[in-house]
Amino acid sequence: MSKIKTICLLVLLFSGCASVEKYNQSISKLHNPEELHEDVDYAYNKITKLHPDLYWYISEDSLYKEFNALKESIESPMSSIDFYKQLSPVVSSIKQGHLSINPPKKKQSKKDIKKDGRIVNPFKSYAFENIDNKLIIRKNYGKDSTIIEGSEVISVDNENTDDLIASFQNLNTGDGYNETFVPRYTRTSFGRLYLNTHEQKDSILITLMKNDSIYSHYLFSHKKKVSASKKSTSDTIPKKTKIEKKNPKQNKKQKKTWEKKYAYNKYTKEKNRSLEFIELDSVNSISHMKIRGFKGGKYKDFYKECFSKIDSANSEYLIIDLRNNLGGLLNEINELYSYLTDKEYVFIEKSKMTKRTSFMYPYFHSKSGLTKSAAVLFYPILAGLQVSKVRKHDGIPYFSFKSSKKTNPKKNNFKGKIYVLINGTSFSASSIISTNLSATKRATFVGEETGGAYNGTVAGLRAFIELPNSKVNMKVGLLTVNAPYTTSPNGYGIKPDIYVSNTTLETDEQLEWILDEIKGIH
């Protein structure tokens, strides 16, 4: 019996290694034009069948010509990465940010990981920021202090940063015609875009400048596990306190609850949601709520706690910071909005789909075999959900979210003045809640136009599509999500009442403008 188990394990190991090797070969080789033409057609057919508002910003004829022109331009073999760089501008021409595309990534077998270490994002430790159209390292989360926060990135592997950013311009898009999303996103997501457009290397040379002093540093793409005996003192687990020893389960549970409430990031050691109070002379405390993303977790507990504290502090002003917030859960922004209004409201309209079964697509076409199996197993429940949530109107199916129904405001809703900080990467859910606040004249907006459109977006659920030959993958929005308000002209974001740019990393000029306004300086 033990021999049989060993043989089975070896078979699984070698078959796993073989499948990884086969996949890596398929994405590393040059694909012939016929294969790539097939992938172009596959992408076009999937997008046109699944996307419910495909021609929001581009005509049907123009889109067809874009895809056809791409096919005609492919006359010689190319790699998956090069094909991704050709296909991305065509997809971006649709001007809908949730319709995204990415190149395939090499996989690792257990043998590879043991030998070389696990592949990691070499840019993971660094948060980038767009300051005066320069690429600045806003934060260094790693242990290597040789890269100084506030440094400007001059080049990567001797490629000029400005040239790299220019080459990223057509790879992604916000919603509609706004001009704020791409300049900011190409810098804040610089590491991801660089890795998407370059072959993997073991190390990357990054050249930076700080106070007119230029220095260079290598970033590495593999991380090996460190044995317990080799760990430094700083890596060891701190000794437990007497309280932790006495009741370790309760302490662990409380810690997890706290982490979920604030959506705490263990790597960056930052709260995704936070609240602080700013004291000014002759003004009751100002509440400053910063939300980096609507990530879920115990968000109801967070907002309940926050608005209880705000009420107790008798705050007259609330500043909500949605800058660089790319979005998240619809239920969370609806929960937040219920504390910001004193009237009954409908947060979003019912969501248009191409088919009644569209919302099931991500489950039955998931890359995860477990998810697919669960979808088949729970199909009766999904079918019941379809009956209860989907209704046709003029032959078009609409999905009804909880946020599509009339909602009462919270009893302790905030009644003071609200300011909202926004910028080009305030997107998706950030834009939806901003639309509601703007349309009801509930807030003053400071910063720059959002990357998400005032009149809505196509998201809700997204389908994962892998092209058969190049293995380039796309994510396609399946539901049109929009607030019950529109503006004209169509295709632009929520525009700030006060345009303010941050020109330095040291001073938050946008926040300072609000504080000066409250002090009566303006």
C-alpha cells in the first residue's frame, strides 16, 4: 500500500511539472499569425456577447474596424507579451476601465520553487505616486532602506522612465473620455505595467534621484525561504504577553476581527479604512476618513464605530478621502452612503445584462476547478437566484442588487458639511458613491476629475476569459451599474468643485485647501 501511495504521489508530481512546463512553453514560444488571428476573433466574440453596454463610447462599426485592422496587421509570429501589447490598445479604445487585459505569467512547479525560490513582484515593496507628472517612490515598505522615500525614478534597466510611461499610455483606460486616469494610473501602477510588458528577469536595475543625487539599486524577482535557524532577531516572533498566554484563542479572534474591520494590510502595516480627528482653533473636531479601497471585511462594524465617534465628537465637518481608491464592493459604498444622507434613497438602478444567465458566467467558467464544481453542485440555488433577481424589461434582462431597492438612512447620519477628496484613480465604486453625493449636492469635491464616469460603469461581476493560443487573459464586466442620476455631456467623471493639484510629496495641498477653507482663509 505504501508503494502504491508513493507511485501515485510521483505520478501527480511529474504530471504537475509536465503541465507547468507545457504551459510555460506555450506562452514563451512565438505564435504564428493564424493562431493570433484566432485569438483576435475569440476576444471579439466574447466581448460582444458578454458586455451589456459595449458601444457606450465607441460605435459598433468603429470597434469592428479596430479588431479587423489588428488582424490585418499581424503578418509574422510574435510572443504572447508582444501580442498583448498589440491587443491592449484595441481593447482600451472601448474606453471602459473594467474591460481589462493582461499577459500570461510563467508558472512554477514545486521543484522550481525549491531550486530558485518563489517568483515575487520585485516592485512589491514600493508604492509609486504621480507628483507633477514625475514617478516618485511614495513609500518603501521593505526592509532595504537604501531606496529612499521621495526619490524620483529616472530609469529601469537603462530605459528612461518617461519613455516607459509613454509606452504604457494605451494599455489601460478609465471610463469614457476623462484625461486624468491614464496619467495617474501609469505611474501608481508602474511596477505592474512594467512586468506586463517585459520578459521576466532575475534582477532589475532601478536608477533614482533624490536631492540632485543619483543612485542605483537592484530589485530581485525570486525569494527563497529562510530557515528558522537563519532568521534574524527582527524576523522572530515576539514573546507573548501574559494575557495572550492566558487566553490565546480569544486574543487571536479579537485580532482577526480588528484586521477585518479596518481591512488591515499585514505587509504594508496600513489600515485600508481609517478615521482620525483634526483639531483647529475655534472649530469643533474635523473628522477625516481615509478609504484606500472598498475591500469588504467587517465594513459595517467600521462605519458604525466611526459615525458613533463622529457623533460623540460633535464634528461639524467630515472629509472623505477617496484618492487612489480604485473601487470595490457595492454593498460597502451603499452602507457608507446611508450615513451621509437623511433621506430615503435608491443607490443604483437595476443592472442591465446581455442574458439572464450572465451573472452565472464567472462561476461556470472559472479557472478554479473547485469553483466550477461548486457551481454545478449549487446550480439549483443559482437558478433560484436568477428567478428572484432577474427581470426582463422591454426584452432586456436586469439584475436587482440590494442597493437597487429603497433604503432608509441611518439614524445617526452625519448632518454637517462633507468634503470629498478625489483624483484620476478614484474609480469604479469610488465614482458611484461620488455621483450620488454630487447629484444630491451633499458634498464639496476637491482635487481632480475621477477616472470613473459620472453616468455609470460596467462591472458588478466580471468574467475571466483566456485566449486559446496566446493565453492572454481578459476580464469583461457583465452588469451595467449606475446611480439614478445622469449628467451631460456623457463620458466624463465627477469633476471637483475646486481643482487643486499636489505638487510635492511633503505637503498634502488638496487636504490643506480644505482645512484653510474651514478656517475661513479662502
